[in-house]
Amino acid sequence: MSDKIKEILETPIVPDELKPENIPELLEKRGGKGISDGTETGGVLREESIKTLDGSGKSGKKKIIRTICSYSAVAAACLLIVGGIMKFVPHAGKDMMTADMITNNTEGIKSDGKRKTSSTKSEEAASDNAESFEEGCTETSVNGSFAYVNAESYEQLFDRAKNAKLTRYGMLAGIDEDVISEEAEDSSLDEEWNNGAETDVYDTLRQVEGVAESDIIKANDRGVFYVTDNTPIYVSAWYGESVTYIPVDKNTGKFGEKKILDVNADAGIPENVWSDVSAMYLTDEKLTVIVSSGGISEGENAKPATTTVLTYDITGEAPAFSGRGVQSGNYSSSRMKDNILYLVTEETSWNFFRYGLVYDEEEGPREKQEKTYADTDKRMYVPFYGESYENAGCLDLGCIFIPEDDTEDGSTVMISGIDINSPESAVSSAAVSGYSGDIYCTADALYIQQVSYNGETDWNGSKTTFSKFALANGVISPVASGTVKGTVLNQFSMDEYNGYFRTATTSYEKLIDGEWNYQPSNNVFVLDAGMNVVGSITDIAPDETIKSVNFQGNTAYVVTYERTDPLFAIDLSDPEDPVITDEFKINGYSSFLWKWDEDHLLGFGVDATSEGIETGVKLVMFDVSDNGELKEDGYYAISAGDTYHSSYSTAVYDRKALLIDPEKNLIGFPLEEYDKDYTNSARSYLVFSYENGQFTEKGRIDSHSTYAGFDRGLYIGDHLYVFSHDEAVSTDLETMTETDRTEFDTPDNRKKNEETALAGE
């Protein structure tokens, strides 16, 4: 770094040449010509017509700064534009970005894929696809450091992906590749949202107020959108391949004529490619559908897995397709604030390289035909976004982050901010090397978590690195990273409050070298705004693992389990000195915790005997009113004595299957019940109320499906609607009497109806 640049970066007074009004002239003097071509220098100032993001839809001339985030005075100038000074600190032989002065960054450096015409982008994609559509990402941090550095070149990314595949292929040799890891679902703190309708309409529970969460069902006061599938339930996609819109009469509860949205056609997904409708969002004017589709690993038509964002105008009588955007990787998670969708995907480019391998016991993995950097489409290993796969542009190197030690990893997490009114381009994007699980998102920050595994000492994950990104109207800026011991259960194991990030983890300690013998224990960590650990409690409940977490202000509630369900109350009022204030033990465990009112915490989960035999499903209400002292204030179990899993609910692992509305005094969930021999079963949807320490069953809706239990329940006005793979049922909320029932066009229903018709002849 030159002395001149160092002086500029360390001086709080902005030199005249670096003032915003003089940036264009500076870039013209120092920049190159043309857009990013994968090199580490060059930039261009261009004028193009772009759409504003304030909802006006007006177009106008706007100067666009396109620049690579190289460590130069030009990069420093761009960072100064957004209201702070960024320091680049040499670290481990590379320049690692830190910041101790950037705050309140609400603008960032935006990008808009519309800056290229479709024809131009198509030509670029077909030829080389090295061009990027992103400007360099800006970092905003307070007394912290981001755990990653920018990739140096696209060829470096190619080498990382290629080498990672060799390591992973060798690791997988002799291991059953069909092993599926069990993924726990969510558990926490906002109330239902009525989607702006005058009629009360239930929506997916939100962990953070003002931040919408996705689901496979969404509704307004005119109808319901539900993910459906035309294949048998036992061979279907994870959720479904299409979306069915069912109009409803909010006064009578009657269903109208269904309309199927052909999302695969709208997404441009071929019939022979696997796809899955992973998530949906609904606003007053738009339905947003997120579709995952598989990649093609071999041949001339090889392409990576993608996630497509589809939007539909719902202001008319029927939904009308209105826009599309395509992002690299499989769907991982998402959130929405106002009209901005934050989409998180994961790309595993090593699969592309692995399919060209043969395994030799003596020589190890080797390629049938070597793939070279020059001959490989960059979209196979570089994250991208665009209106379609054909027109998608790769991210700029300034927005792609890898570990500072250049550890090889075939996975990449990509985050994009997308305006659903113009999804064909991302407002901004960033990509980080490594696998990410659940995310935590507030109105102005998004946290991803990446687990470090050490097979020698800890197969379960030895530590987790949390990386924070600032969010501002779709602009995504890396802030800082912090690492703690252990791994989180789900999104509810993370929380932000009064400037501190809090997390609960389970860690494993190897007891005897050379043996698969691990002892779990649990921890709670508090990190400051710079993601530095400032307080912690470790070794909570040895030999047990976390089953659910709920943060409420200065208190954390943590459920662990081995044979009984200890609920811990932890005081976090002093971030540097967390204290366990109480522990309450009860049989079974709560897989989900939710604030019922100021004095009560609702638990839903698994009932069990004192020996830990899981017998069924339970509801429990905890009294938390007495300064952290916990009491039981209601318990209801659905189980048959000591019979193992005599009842079961998908809501145990999928918290979105729960309907919880304290204001309406409603608790609903799907249930499957079995006799002692498991020869007979019954599927239903149960509705409960709670009052004065008692849970009361208000009613149940029986399934008429041969195989499918109910997935979801919601209310519109005075009627409850429940949905399964095969049918939808409506009931009066007050009396729980059925008002209507309709079937979906599925193979199981067609077979059942044919058999019924034959029996009647």
C-alpha cells in the first residue's frame, strides 16, 4: 500500500479529489475501459437509463460507477462515497478488510442488471460469461473484522472448486452417499400478520417484527395460495412443483374454482429437470414464488442448480405472471422486508467437477477428461444473477469472499437483495465461500452461520462462524464476523437485541482418542456489534442437546434434552455476565417455544416417560412471570401410555405447521395417531384454546386422504382452513363444524375416485 493511499485512508478529512462530486473525474483518469473482465484493475463510468427503487417506476439518466474492489485509491474513493473510511490491513499475506469508522451506511454501491440489454448480456453469457453485473461490495463495521477476503481472480475460484472436488470425492469414497442428515426446524417472537386486509388473515409466524418469512401457503381475504403436486405423495418433490390458487368466500367459508399456476413454465425449467417450489411470499399486490431446480452435471448442456424468483400480479381476478429472476445455487433461506426479498442460496460447484472423475484405489480420484479454466463456463463455479440463466452475469470479484487462508471449499453461499417489482435484476449481491445453514435476519441486518468440521476431533462441528451483513433497501454490505464453540439448532438459536448478537449452541467433546465417543454440552454466547464475544455461559447440561430456544428481551429460554426436558432461564441483562436464573425439569421436550403473553411461554413438542421413551405429542405452558423463576401452568399430552410414538406431528420438526394466535386464543397443529400394533392410523388437524392453566380441545378435522396428513392451517375471518397434499377443508372457527371440502387433482385422489365409481356400478 502506497504512503499516499495510507495517508488518505487514515485522514478523517476527505481530500478534494475524493469528494463525491469529483469521483467521476477521478475514475475517468484512473479507470480502464469496459466492464469487469476478471482482471484486478479497471473501471468505467457509464450513463444508462435505470429504474428507480422508490416504487415510482420512473426512469432517468443516472451515472453508474462500475469498479473492481481492488486495494487502490479508487476503491478507497468508492468507500468514501458511502459515508465512512475503510481501512485495509495487511493480514496473513493478504489485505483483509476491517473497519472502525463506517457507520450508518444506508446507500452502499448499488447494481442493476438492467444496465445491460438482454441481447448484450446473452452474447456475453454465451461467449465467456466472465463479465460481472455487480460493483464491488462495501464493508461497514464497528470495531470488528470480516472473516473473509475478496477472491483475487476467477481462475482462483476455478482452482478452488476443482481442488475441493478432489478432496471431497476422496472423503466420500466408500461412504454411502444416500445418507441424509436430519435437519431440525425452527423455534419464537412476533405475532401473525394480516397482509394488509381488513379481514383478519393468519400468516406465517415471524421471528422478528416487520420481517416476513416464507411458507408453502399464503392467503389474503380473497383466497389461498398453496404449493401442490401432481405426483403421489411418496415420490413427490419436497413440497410440490406447482402453486394452486383457491378463491374463498370469507363469509361462508366456501371454496371457489381452483387455478393452477404453471411455475415451471414461467421459470423456464425443462420437464426432465427436478424442481421444487421452496417458498412463497404475499403482499397486497404481489405473490412471490421461489423455485429450486436441479443442475445438469455432464455433457454439452451442463449447468448448475438454480433458484428462480417468480412474481405474480394479484390485483386482478386471477394471478398474472409479472417478472422473473434467476440466482445460482439451491434455495437455502430467505426473508422479506416491505418489497425487498433477501434470497440466500447455496451452490456446490464441486459436483460439476466430480461427475468427470473415476476413482482408482491406488491413484485416488482422477479426471476422465481434464476440465480447464479456458474451456469451462464460469457460471459452473462463479455465483450469478439475471433475468434468466442464459442472460445471467457472474458476480464481480469484489463481491465474492473466500477464507483468508484460501481453504478449499466446494460450496458458496450467495445473498441477494431483490426488489419484487423488478426481480429480473438484483439490487446487490454478495457471495461467501462455505456451507451455511439457517439464517437470522432483522430489519437492517442478516447473519449467516458457517460450521467448521474437524473429523479428527469432532464430526458434529467444532465451531461456528457468524458473519453479519448490513441491509438497506436491498443493498447488502459485509460488516463483521465472529466465531464461537459449537453449532446452532436453527434460526431461533440466534437473536439480536440492544446492539448485541446472542446465540445458543451445542458442542461436542471427544472423550477417548481413537473412538467415536463424544459428550455434548451447551453454551450461550453474547457478541458485540463487531462480532466479538463479550460474555458466555458454557457447559450447560452436559450429555444433553438443545431442542429449542426462545429469546425475549434480556432473557433466553433454552430447552435441552436427553431423558427429561430441562428449561433454562438465562438472564442476559449484563451482556458480559450471563447468569442462569432457573431450571425447570419436565418429561419429554419442547421442540418449539413461543411467547403467549407477558407472563407465559408456550411449548410444543414430544411427550415422553421418565425413562426417555417418546410416546406422543404435548402442549405445555410455562409461567415466566416471577423474575426468571419457572413454573408449569398447563400440560396436555396426546399419547397412549408407554407406546412408542403413539401420536406424531410434523409440527415437531416443521414449526410452520403450527398455528399460534394468542389474541384469538388458537393453537392448531396436524396429528397422526396409531394403535399399539401400528396397524391402524388416523390423521387429523387439532385446535386448542388455553385459559386459566388449562388446554381445551376445541375440535378436530379428520383427513379423508389415504396417505396424506395435513400440512398447514390458517384462518380467514371466521373460518379455519386446513390443507394436505390431497385436500383442503374449511370449518367455522367458533363451532368447528365443517363448511366445505375440496380435493386436489392428485394420483391418489384419482385412484380413490375410480375405485368408488366402480364400486357403485
